[in-house]
Amino acid sequence: TPKPVLKVIVANVVSNCFCQPPTSARGQQQESHGDLRSLSSSLFIIILHFLYEVMAVHGPVVKIHPVVLASIVDSYERRNEGASRVIGTLLGTTDKHSVEVTNCFSVPHNESEDEVAVDMEFAKNMYELHKKVSPSEVIIGWYATGYDITEHSVLIHEYYSREAPSPIHLTVDTALQSNKMNIRAYVSSQMGVPGKTVGVMFTPLTVKYIYYDTERIGVDLLHRTRASASRTNGLTTDLAQVASAAGRVQEMLSTVLSYIEDVLSGKVMADNSVGRFLMDLVNKVPKITAEDFESMLNSNINDLLMVTYLANLTQAQIALNEKLVVL
């Protein structure tokens, strides 16, 4: 049986392309045509499987930032009463081999079994406002919460096909149907025989998660809430962050030293790629004496203490000025 994503293909493609009714009324010819239709349908499904796998391998890589996922989940939690899912526009950049999703915004819509209505004017106005803030971000596709691709997804995808070349469709399983949040990306392609009914097939793309350094801080903070009974956690001080970073570096160095000792003792086979990475790491360490490093560190600490003192002094003067104005 074909994979679930193939159910969005128009059912008439098979019947119109391969399953035309027989023109002869004789019984033997009808039986022959029936066998041919069955064989053609099986061959058609095999071709769909082949296209499904090949296009998933050779399509662009979709790179998603954490802020996009957080925005999608937030829009789902704030959805209107009775709404089964939310949709929105994806913003980002594209190149020859990848699509990077850096931002998004939700779009109001009403959906029923028979029809779907999307507020296109709202989507255009929001995109114009986003362009004033981030001109480099363009429309690269749209997202929807849920696990499956529905018939309405084809209609919505047609609109975004006019706004962006080869738009991607991102699905986020906010209902956790498989006990985890499945995130999938698709690209559509037309299929069929000229002169017959043309269908649309959504093929999956490879999804990767990337982040900026500032996003990593937020992700780490959210990750720490898993160990808290109240699911809350406050921001740590700068000194605590430095201590935590130093601890992680020390653990990494211990792992590297353990690997090197195992290689020298013959317990582990040497890996040339790991050796090259270690050589690059050693070459990046600046050549500086212990005295110069201590002098530089003390100088930076003095500068930091001076800035902290000036900030506290300014805050005290502002508070004193407010009290004098009140008097």
C-alpha cells in the first residue's frame, strides 16, 4: 500500500490514466482489459513509491530554527475555540541546496469538511511588516499543525505557490500522536499524463535543526525545566554561566584525553578524521605565556568591575533624582 502522504493525489489520476473502461463488449476482451487495469494500477503505485523515495533524497535540506517551532506551538495553544489546527507563513532564506526557516507568523483561517477560507489580506499585511524589520527574509512556504496532509492542504499550497517558487509545507504534530512531536517538511510536484487529470504529490524532505548562539541559551534553559517539578526555571547569573561552560569544557577535555590514552595503549583503533580535528583544535589555541594570560585576565576583570560600578552609581543617581522630584 502507498504511504499516507500519497493520499492527497487526486484519485482520478489512476482511473483516467490507466483504468479506462473497455471499449469491447465481448467477455474475453473485458477480462483481458480488467487484468491490464489491475497490472497498470500496481505498476503506477510502484512508480509512486520510487518517486517518493528518490525525491526525498535529492530534494533541498530544510533547516529549522528553534524560534520557529516555539512560535508554531504558541499559535496552536492560542488557537480559536473549535479550531482543529492552525496554519501560517514560513519566512527565511534559500540557496541551491537548502532552505533555512528563520521566522514565521500564523494566518487566520476557517476550515470545515467542505471548504477552507484563509485570510490572504492578513497574510500580505503581516509579510509587508516583516519586510520592514528583516528585508532578507522572504516567503519560503507555510506550516500547519497536525500529522496528515489533507485535501485542503492542496488548496492552501496553491496560494503559496503563487507567492514563492517551490514552497515547502511544514507539518508539526502538536497532538503528539506518536508520543513525540513529529516535524516533517514536504515539497509538491505535479504528476499525471498530458491530456488527463493532473494530480499533486507531496514528497518529504530532510529536516535539520540549527540555531544561533542566542537561541542555544534559550533552548538550554527550556531543557533544564524538564528536571524541575514545577516546570519552571530562572535565568542563571553570568558567573554561574561561566562556571557551567568551564565545566562542560573540562568534561570534553577529559573525553579527548581518555580517547588519546586508549589509542596509545592499543585499546581503540586510531581514526584519521578524529586526529585531524584534534590537530585543528591544537593549532587554534593561542600561544601565550601564563604571565601574559594572567595579566590579560586581571585587566578584563578590572574593566568589568568598573563598568558594574558605574552602572550601579548611575542607578543610584536616578533613584535619588526621582525622590527629589517628588519632594
